[in-house]
Amino acid sequence: MTYQLVLQFPGDGLADYDELMSLEDILIEALGASAEVDGHDWGSNEMNIFILTESPKEVFDVAKGIIEQQRTFLLSDLRAAYRDVNESDYTLIWPLGAGDFKIT
């Protein structure tokens, strides 16, 4: 897969982590062959789900729809960005115009 898509949420408790794991499982099933959910990390009041794909914007649209349906995490808290797996700089795709993206 050419791109890494990152879905980022605020979170710092065990309940947040459990919800992240549940969302990750739903994404694995929903995305099928269009992407590979490549794991997650959690810490520093931030949680990330990593997804490898050839089509980061299209996969994000699917993931965003799932997040809206689940209502576990708020879209207003979501940050999403992607990068070429051979590069280090991310392109922010959600929310639009929100500045730089980084993983802490």
C-alpha cells in the first residue's frame, strides 16, 4: 500500500482505549480489501488508528461515515491525515484548514 492514513482522537482513559479498539475492529471489517488497518497507538492524551491504502481520501470517507454511525467519537474531535509511506510529512484532510498534523 502506498499511503498511510491516520485517524486521530483525543483520549486518555481505559474507556477511550476500549472504544478505539472497537472502532478499529469495525474498520477492519468495513474496509475489506480497500485498505489494511495497520494497528493503533495510545498515549499523551492522543489515540491513533493507522490504515494503509492506495486511496486515502476514499478510505477516509468510508471511515468518517462509520464514525458518524457509531457515535462513539465526535467528528469535531477527529483529525485525519495521510502521507506517502516513504515520506514523513502528512497532508491534513480533516478538519479542513486546521493547520499541521503530527503524531505525539
